[in-house]
Amino acid sequence: MTLLRSLVFLGAAGMLTACDEPTAPTAAATPPALTASVDAAEPPVIAAPRVIEANTVIVDSSAFTGIEGREFALPPERVAGDLRTAVARQLSSTGTVVANVTVRLKRVVLTSPGSAFAFGGPSAIEAEITATDARTGAVLFGPEPLRGTSATVRLPGVIGVATSPSAERDYDQTILGFAAAVQTTLNPPDDAT
């Protein structure tokens, strides 16, 4: 703890010393971009943000072994269909790039009331996603792992158990949460780039 205090003190002292000493700008301190001449006839090119719209959504459930954490059995084909529908809805806006999106489903973990009591936390889906240009086949994104969670986070303890949704509702919320994570990953908000 004494070492930490010493480091904080030295850092603060260094910042105060730097503020007390006026410095004159030098040529070396000026970034090269500011000293370069700019041709007024050629405006800078600003890339438009890419918005991916799904042409097709393919869900590969071959590595999926079943829902974990809660007693809620659904066949892999049903889970794949639910994911396909939710992801297609999220990526259905008019985009600048039409893509084929592949989701390789790995795990669906629904937080049980017992886990909510001990640990809390949201239910989640783990998968790997890839997006390819529907026209050219060029890879636009991935393959990258993605973990999407339910928007319902359960606190640990009695409150987590009391607020735990039914298994079916938890499943639905987790599917929607994962689809929203795919949308955000493929089409990040302007302020996230």
C-alpha cells in the first residue's frame, strides 16, 4: 500500500511540474498531417459506415449438444430455427451491404434459479459468427466468437431467485439478446468506431 501511495504521489508531482513549465511549440512537435499542404480541389474521402443487411442467415447447430443450466429440452433444430428468425429480424433493415450471415452455435446456458441464488448473472448463447458479401462472397466479418446474453440480469441471492423468469421466457429473452448482440457486432453504433 505504501508503494502505491508513493507512485500516486510521484505521478501527481510530475503532472504539476509539467503544468508549471511553459513549453514553446517546436517543429518536431507538430504532427506531419498539419504541416502538409492540402489541395483544395480534392476534398478528403470519408468512408461511409457499413450497414450489414442479412440476405440469408444460416445456423449450424452440429456442435450444439443441448441447453445447459435448466431443465428445458428443445431439439437443436428448434433452437437453430429460433436463432435464425431472431437474427434475420435484427438484420432486416435496409443496409449498404447485403450479406450472408452464418452462426455456428456452440452453447446455450440458461441461468437456473439455483445459479441465480449462488452467482447471479444473465443467461447466454455462445457461437461463432461470419458475414460474407452476398454478391462477391468476400468475408466482411469473422469468423469470430460471440457471446450474447439475456437482457435480464439476475442478482445473486434471494432477489435473483425471486426475479428469475420461467425457463421458456428465459430462453426467449436469451435468443433475442443474442440476436441483438449480432446486430451490434456487425453494425456497431457510430460512436463505437
